[in-house]
Amino acid sequence: MSTPINPYRGFRFPAAIINEAVWLYHCFSLSLREVELILAARGIEVSYETIRDWGLRFGRDFADTLRRRRPRPGDKWFFDEVFIRIRGKQHYLWRAIDQDGVVLDILVQSRRNTKAAKRFFRELLKGLRYAPRVLVTDKLKSYAAAKKDLKLGSEHRQSRYLNNACEVSHQPTRRRERHMKRFKSAQHAPRFLSIHSAIHNHFQLHRHLISATEYRTTRARAFTIWREVTGLALTP
């Protein structure tokens, strides 16, 4: 029986500290320097640059594994796009979630026309490999045109307010954008947001919809999965 590869091998800090730093940075609206301060209060001297490197090195693997482990998303998908500024130029962040609030995918593009909508649909469908029963969007005509071109048989509901759930899901991104004083490049934004969306979403448990007992059980399960995903369950 082969021994699993330890991803933390060769690092000066133990897995628990690296994991804590990545978790703090992506689960809460904290800057790199604020995470550095929290760790310093616990007697851990590590620079914010090191924390950034940990986030890039380990965050992608954590996020990808969380996506693979999540249950099959719901059959009702909500879409929305918001503008973000990158080096003074306007871009659009496209986002899709299901009816349970699970972030399905994000994509940063410089346009929000039919071509951009088709690209987002293709990326989303390629990753999930099935089409939804219902698409819910605002009244942007690009969605309808892209759906027609791709010959999607899903029911399409267009309304100014029906996709409010997806609009709300942009809020963590806006908070991160303010903390980071905007994204540095068109490559940096999707790379960071794909990591942040998966990790942050994993711990968003909709506490207002469930009882305290259910919440504690769900939270415990989320932490168990997190320890397995990050390899902490295998480290001594």
C-alpha cells in the first residue's frame, strides 16, 4: 500500500498553522496583514507575504477538492454579472449559483455581450456536465441569445428581481475587493475568486434557515470535510 504524499513536506511551519492562515484569509473578510496580526497574537511569527504564498500554493488544491466533493448542485441556476475595475478598466464578473446558494462557477470577462454569455455557459456546463431545469437571469438579452445559440432546453425565467440570490452572493467578493484595494490584473482576479468562492461558500451554512442543533451538526460536518480536504486528518 502506497503512502499518501504529504503536501506540507519541506515547509518550516506545520500543516495546522498553514491551514489556519488559508482558512482565516478566505473564510473571513481579512487582509493578509490582519491574518498576520492574528497569528502573531498566538505567538506565530510569519509575514503576510508568506501567507499570500500559502494561499496561492494550497488554496487552489483545497478549492478544487471541495468542488469535487460537493453534492450534485440543484437543477435551478441563478445568473448575474457585476462590474469590477482592474487597473482602471471595467470588467465583468459573471457568477452562477444554484437554489441552495452553492456557487457553481465564476468568470471574469471584459464584455457582457452574447459571446461572453456563451463562453460562461460553456465553461459552466463543461464543468458540471449537465444542463439545469431552470435558468433564472435578469433581463440582459445576452442570456437569452446565448441560450438559443447553445440550444439549451432549460426553462428561462427573466426578471429584474428573481435573481436576487445571485446578486447577494456577490457581497463577499465586494468585501474582498475593498480589502485588496481592487484586483491587480485580469489574471489575478479569477484565480483568486475561484479559490475564495469555493472555500468561503463551504462555510456559508444558511444559519437563519435551520435550527441551532442542525447548524452545529452541519458546521461540524463542514469542518470534518475541511480537515480531510486539507490533509489535516492525516497529519499527526
